[in-house]
Amino acid sequence: MFQTEVQHHQTGCLQQAEETYSQIIDADPRHSDALLFLGVLFHQNGNHAKAFELITKAIEINPSAAYYYNNSGTVIAEQDNIQAAEENYRKAVELMSTCVEDYSNLAK
């Protein structure tokens, strides 16, 4: 079910993805991937505060997921907090030093 919603999200069915991510979180408030992707969806819709809140919860649950920090950095950078964004990108690189996207974001 979760993978299907990620596909919906990627293909632009954002309302359906949001509803299902929310249902997953209602059933399991510690589903870190659902929290992350719902945060990404809110970021895409311009609600950066809610995006940051959800992604921060995902990080609290799963602090070893490098891509969570990368997404957090992206949300923070959109709010012009470059120093905090850089900290998140550095954490992503620290956790997964082979991810080119993390280095690319850090270089921005």
C-alpha cells in the first residue's frame, strides 16, 4: 500500500497520496517514511512549516536515514536558513557519503 502511494505521489496524484499517507500515520504514528513523504508533499504545496514539522518527526523516529536529512535541508533552504540547511546536508553526507545528491545540495 505504501509503495503504491509513493507512486501516486511521484505521478502527481497528490491528494490521493496525502489522504493515504495520513491514514497510514493515523494507524501507525511512528511510520517514519509516511511522515517524511507527507512532509515532502506539504513542501511541494508550499506549506513549509508543516513540512518541516513532519520531516522532523520522521528524523526523530529514524535518525539514521540520510535522505530524511537531505529533505529537511531542502525545506529549510527554501526558507532561506542556509546555515541550518547546510547542517542537515552535512548530516546526510555523514550518514551516507556515497549519495551524490547530498554532496550536490551541500555545494549549493
